[in-house]
Amino acid sequence: MRIKGIIFVLGMMAGVATEAETTAGGSVPSENLFLPYGLYVHYGPMTMAADGGAGNSGGTSAQRFVSVVPDVRQWVQVAKDAGMAYVVLTVKHEGGFCLWDSPDYPQDVGSATGQKDIVRLFLTACRAAGLKAGVHYSIPDAYNEGQALYKGPVGVPYFTVIKKHITELHTKYKEIDIQLFDVAGRLSKAQKDELTAVIRKFNPRCTILGLSDESLGFRYEARSVNAGWAWKPGAKLTPAEQLQKDFAKFRSEGKSFLLNVGPDAQGRIPDEQIAVLTRLKELVDAEISPEAAQAAREGTEGTMVGIGVELDKAPGGLTIKRVMENSPADKAGLKDGQTITAINGAATRTMNLPDAIMLIRGPAGTEVELTISEAGGGSRKVRIQRDTVVVSGVRAKMLDSKVGLLTVNQVNKETAGKVRGALEIFTDMKAVGVILDLRNNQGGWYLGVRQIAGMMMGDSVPLWLLRETGKTQATVVQGEGAKIWTGPLVVLVNGKTGGGAELLAAGLQSSGRAKLMGQTTAGTAMLSSQTDPAGGGAGITAIGDFFTVADQKIYGVGIKPDMALEAGLTAEEALRKAIDILKTK
């Protein structure tokens, strides 16, 4: 089981779906913004302290600690086996001891041994396992302040040390995905802003926890497998059944569950703690449907298992909207516009779209039988073997009018790169304008949506507002990355443009960057969270609403185009009108 975090912009329409869109047609996950399950590792000189407490930065505990090389690969493997998506290590806890070599700072592994760099070992292990890596930095510090203080301001001398440490971490270790500050409420706003600026300068994609609410969607709750945080011999363990209840509660609240373990004096997570994690995994697996998780995950990953078609509901059954290139359906000779009247002998006339998709889906190597209605009358049966299909989601073409046509059917983890390549080609070919076709697109990967917006607007233009459940202050969301296309832009939308696609359209319209043509969008964009075990299932919970920058709610309303087009227009007629608009700009 690999539990991943997903933030969804729910945008499912009954009329259009791919095989990957059975539960969350417009699923829009962000890369770091919501990782629902992580391993918290409290390790340092406090590990050697008899009471399992904060530990002293010097003395016997530190001397014993520096003689041990921790088994960081075991920590990371334990996290991966438990289905976690990230690991956070206490690189400086309340004793003030640093797990990296900090120049001119005597309380660190470098000064103590001249050899070990536990932070580097940890980050390397996380990267090798494909997990996100976070670091915990404690503001209470017994070494620098004489005692671990939980209240009161941080003076200039100690803050200078803090800033030095944070600068070192984010210049030396660019692999840090998450920076967690503990008891950061002691810092003034100016001090928090200084630390944020340092991290943003050297590691702009790092998610910052504890300094502000800027980390959209990432709220966490921490619990510990063992009593206390650091390892203590014979400590009482928290039952997996209790942790399962905590996990379910935090998931329903849209929070990440950061579950702590304490490696022992040999630098390994003890077997009894691993047993609790294993049991928790079994409990979580048992409560969630594998089919739901698989359906929600596919599509955002850029691959799916099926035959490779996009379907639309039609009076006589199901219409094939698009046959994906080199897919099993393509190799079997299926064509766009054909009607499927039966799946494995079951008539599709009254079948709803999600049920039809689930019948077409199945394990790779198995077969599905489709009955295809022929244009001249009659029908034929086609048996197609299911396989893994690469979902491009992007088609680019330079039209004779020197207008670039960029069709984006969905946004998965490969889409932004393909869009970038297309825009660069359009720029090199001196296109007079670009038509971005988002019709029937119900969303995709959240970060990908923001990256595409950045390619057309840059990273400083407000796109939309997000109001998360339980928060009064709206978050202003901006694009990601540098602007690539600077020329004229027209966006085609329709009543089946939803989820992340309508957010992209809203941002391009409200900024004045593009004209929208077509019909009012679906109005299905809603922020939801999901836990996604790769071998398990999924639970989806609404955690926020999207608004335009003019503070107009999108869900249930949609985005009204600047220029309405009749719904009955053919694709070619709509394109001609879009080209006319571009050439008059």
C-alpha cells in the first residue's frame, strides 16, 4: 500500500468521462499541498536519554549518540511499507543539537565526529524510495537559551542562530520538501517573514509548516506510536485501533496524519513499533474500496488500465468521443463517433456512464467485448484486450491561418510538460495567436493546472480564491513558473468544462489574459481531499470552495464566457469563430 495525498477539484459530469474518471472526473491533486499520511521520526541525543525526553545537547547522551550511525534506510522502508507518502526527521530538537555539520556551531554531528551527516543520509534514502522528505526544527532550545522555552519572544542572538541554521539547510539540501517549525508561535511576525524569505529564496518549492497559513491545504495532526516522542525502553504503545480512529477523523477534516516513531539506541525503529504500523495498514486497507482508489488515482498519473477511449452518453448507448492513439481500442480499429450499444452483452441504452466505464475497465491482459453500431445499419462485436494506456491529454497543431490550436482533454502529471513544448513550438513558428481548447475537460492534477496558467500569465497574477472549510480568510492562488506564451489567446469552453479546467479558464479570463468563447462552464469545481492507497482505496471529503478573483462562487454557477457560442456548432465552426476573434485582436 502506498497512501498518497490528493487535493481534488471535483468536476465529474455524467455526460463525459474517460475510463479513469469514475469517481472524480476532475480530480486535481497538488504535489506537496496535501500528503495525508507521514512518518514523524524523533531521533537525536534525546534517544539516548533515560527518560526519552528532549535530551541534553551535551554530556553522556550526546557522546553515546554520536557513536551510532542510524539506519535511515530502515526508517524510510518502514514508512513506505506502511503506505506513507513522506517522512519528517527532527534535525534540531529541543536540546539544540543539529544532525548536520553547522559551521562554527559546536553542538552538531560534524563537530562531534567530523564524519556523519545524518540529514544527507536521510534525504538520500527518501529520494531512493520515492518519498517526500521533511525536516523538523525546534524553536525551544535548551542549549541556546539555557532551557527549552515554550513561551516568550526569541531574542536577537538566538534568532541569528536560527536564521543561520535555516539558511544552511536550504542552501545545502535542496531536496527538502517540507520545513516544519515547532513552537514557532514564539517568533514575531517579522522573524517569521525573514525565515520564510530565506526558504523561498533558496528552496522555493518547499512547503513551510508552522510559520503561517500559506501552505494551502496542508494541515496536520501528530500522534505517536510510543508514549512520548523519542524512544524510551519499555514505553507503552498506542493501539493501532485508536490510531485508525485518529486517521479517519483527520482525513475527514482534510488534515495530514503525521505518525511518530522513535528509533532506539541502535538507530533502528523497534519491531514492536513496526508491528503497530503494520496493523494500522491492515485496518486502513480493510475499510476502503480498492476499486474506488484505483479509479481516482488513474488519469492524474498519466496512465490508466483499460482500452483507451473517452466516452459520452448518447440516446442509443455510448458514443466514443475519442480513441487514444496507439491504445488497444485504436489497434482494434475503433473510431471517434462510433456508438457502443452493449458491453459484454449488457445493453448500454439505459446504462449510466460510471457503470459503463467500470464494465470496460479491468485488469491488464483480460478482455472486454463491445458491440459497435455500424453507420449503415447492423452491428458487430469486437473483443479487445485491456492494457496500460498512456493518457496524453494534449494535442497541438499549427493551423493554416498561423494560429496554434492546443487541445487539452485533461491535466495529468505529464500534461504541463507537453503544453510547455507546444507553446515553445508555437512561439518559434511565430504563431499569430493560440486557441486553448478546454471543451469537455473536467480537470486534472492541481499543480499542473497552476503550471499551465503560469506559462500563459507568469507566477504573480491572481488566478482564483480558495476558501477552505473552517477558515475565514480566503487564499489567493497564483500560477507556477515563468510565462512562455505572450501572444493573443482565446479559450474554448462548454458546459462540460469543469473542475481544474474551469479554474484555469476563470484565471485567464479574470486577468484579462484571454477571451473565453463557448457556453457557461459546468460549475463543478470544489476542493476535496482523498487518501489514496495504491493497493487500497479512497475516501473523499469536501474541504473548500473556489471563487473568482471578483469573489464570485464557481461551484454551482460556472464561468460565463465573454462570447457565447451556440451549443449546436460543430467543432470546425467553433474554431473558425475563435480564429476570427484572434485575428481581430
